[in-house]
Amino acid sequence: MVNLDFATFPVIEEGSVFWKLPNDALKVIPDVYEKAVAAQYMLFKMSEEPKSQNVPLQISARAHFRASLVEFAGIEEALIRNGYDFKIRKLPNPALHLLRLLRNYQVHFSSINFGNKDIDIIWNSENHSINVLVIDNITVQGLSELDAVKRYKNYSTEQLENMVAHFNEQQSKLGVYQFVLTCMNLYLTDVERLITSN
């Protein structure tokens, strides 16, 4: 069973609506940089209205979110190919483990479902209300079907319950986009430190 430190779970306090490229320092390993850009760009596109009116927002959001998490998981694989043993399952932050579980869940089992939530924000010193996407069907039961849990026993039921509870609490603040972006940025900061330390 993996060791998780829930004190490291990200707490969302602020966010940004602007698209920003990951740091150029990641270009030390071009594969890593490309996957980092792709992961965050697909995440950014998730909330956009589809360009084709024939594509429902739910399908477009799922496709972009799935692509984002696949690219995110690919960063780890790119690091391994370049000689770095930097695996998410060895890191203490449960949020990163949850992103990997969500990637596997969507690729191998089922689609997540997006709901909408109105939240109040302060923008340019003024109060505004914006609508954000939140995931409303992540369950311990669903995650328990994954090989990492069912076959390899990497996570206890209690750990999964804590992951889902923390996730729901944090995504409710500014939406799933901001939560996942925050997690990715935390991970990329560690990756950057690792590959530029020599």
C-alpha cells in the first residue's frame, strides 16, 4: 500500500482564467515539455464551447479532460525513458495519485460526468459570478474497480474515501479545471527541479 500525506493535498485559494505555457526550463527534456504543454492545453480547452454545434459540451469536456490526463501520465513515462525514476506512486501527495486513478478510470472503465456550478469571485476588485465545471460522479466504488486498487491493493478504502472527500471539497471552490491545473503545476515544479538540478 502506498504512503500518502493528506496534509500535502492542495488547498485552492485563488485561480486564473488565462492560458499560460509551462516553464521553458522543462525543455531540457523536449518530450516532458511537450506533454506538459499538451496536458495543460487540453485541460484549458475542456471548458470551451465546442466549435461544432453538433458536439455536446459534455462529450467535448470529457474528451479534452481525458486527453489532458493521458498527457499528464505521459510525463512520468517520458521521465523514465530519460533515466529518471520519478514515479507518482512514490510521491506523498494524494491529489497526484487521484489524477492517475482518474486517467485509468476514464481510459479503461467509464466516463466521468461534468456538472455546472455558479461561484462568486473577485475580479479587478469587483464581485462577479462565474459558471465552472465540476465532476459529480467520482465514487470510491468506481475507483475500487481499478487494477491499482482491486488487483494490486495500492490503496485502502479509507485512502480512497479521503481522496474523494478532499477532491470534492477543493473542486467546489473554483471548479475542476483550477484544481487539476494546481496539481499539475505542483508536479511540474518538482519535475523541473529534478531535471535541472545537474
